[in-house]
Amino acid sequence: MTNAQAGGTYLYAVLAGSQGVGGLGPVGVEGGEVYCITAGEVCAAVSRVSRMRLRPERRHLLAHQAVLRRLMEQGTVLPAAFGLVARSDEAVRDRLSERRELFLEQLAQVAGKVEMELKVRWSAAELSEYFVALHPELSAARARLKGRHDVSREELIEVGKLFERLREADRDAHTERVAAVLREQGLELKRNPLRGEHEVMNLACLVPRERVGTFEAIVEAAASGFDDHFTFEFNGPWAPHSFTELASSASAGQV
């Protein structure tokens, strides 16, 4: 594979060097042929692309995910975030050599495992009203302001801060409660960033492939005791994005 043409080498994943990439064909981003770059005991699944920076267009994202799914069928992968592009095959090979020990360590960690995502949300339409009913101190703080015409901005801010403190404390408590059940099942966890005030937790769970079918039962056990104000949702299996440093080893979208 030559690097004489313009563009770059697009990275999908790092694999154990003995795995290689077999039979994927021209299924990569921009219809590129997926091939393998090897450096000793590790290799990278890549394809050529026409430019160094790619927009996260739907067709590109779908191609990226499709390649990862195919690679997962063949073995263990360290998935790359979308948009990692090297200037050449040689640059990819150099990075593989430089970080070989880290990649081998991570490949051993996720061998035979996939990522499942567990999200929990508060289902109350008005979260502030739910918290007022749940926490007497917040109810009392708001009652002190009710009916007054001289409420200051500082007083409103203090009530808002109290709500935020209680929400964060409840998030931490609920997350630890659920995580304890998952850890009892031997699952490794990562807490992902939350989106929106209604989200209680977003957990990435590293699950052995043979236990994916029983993950729903594990979630049901973790949800036991939570009332109808909570909604549990899980998705997957995915490549173990949350358990690799591959994406953070790059900057500005380049390997």
C-alpha cells in the first residue's frame, strides 16, 4: 500500500498483531479498502482517506462503526474514536511501536469483552418539584421565599445551589448503589459524562462476551428497590471505547 497519494491513513482500531484483518474489503470511510499495518505484536486496522480532517457526516460515522463491528467479529479490538488520521502508514507504525506495551496491556484487559452502556434517568417531568417533595431542606428553603415580594437575587441563587448540591449527592449515592451490584458480578465500570439535568448516571460496563445475554438480568437486579421515578436503559454490545486510551493519545484529530 503506497502513501504517495494525497490524504492520510485513517485508523479504526488496534488489534493483537497475530489477528490481522481478514476479508473486510472496500468497506471503510470513503469506500476505502481496509488493511492492516503491523508492528511486532500489535497491528492497526486502517484505510486511506482523501484528507487529514474528516467531517462527522452520517455516511462516515456509519462506515466507521461498520468496520468496528466487523473487526469485533474477528477478535479483540481497541477502538479508535472517529476521525483519527495519520499522515502515512509509517506514522501509524511508529505510533504502534512507541505505545506497544500500553496497547498490549489494554488488549489483555479487554480480551473477550465488550462494552455495554447503562443509563439511568429521573422520569419526573419537573425535577425541581420532585426534589422539593423528596428533600425537606429544599422544601423549607423554597417555603421561606414563597409569597415574598422582596426576594433577592442572592436568595434565589442560594436555593438553586442547594438544589444542585442535593442533585449531585443523590446522583453519587444512586450511582454507587448500582455500581456495587455490577461490581459484585465482576464487571469493570467507567462513569461517563452526564447530559441534561434528568440523567442520574451513565455507566460503561466491560462485560465478557458470554455474559451479554445475562446483562439484562444484572441490570434488573441493580434496579431493584428503585421506584417509578427512575428509568433504566441499556445498550450494546459495543467495542470497548471507554476502556482504551487510544483516542486520548492523539491530538487535533491526528494520530
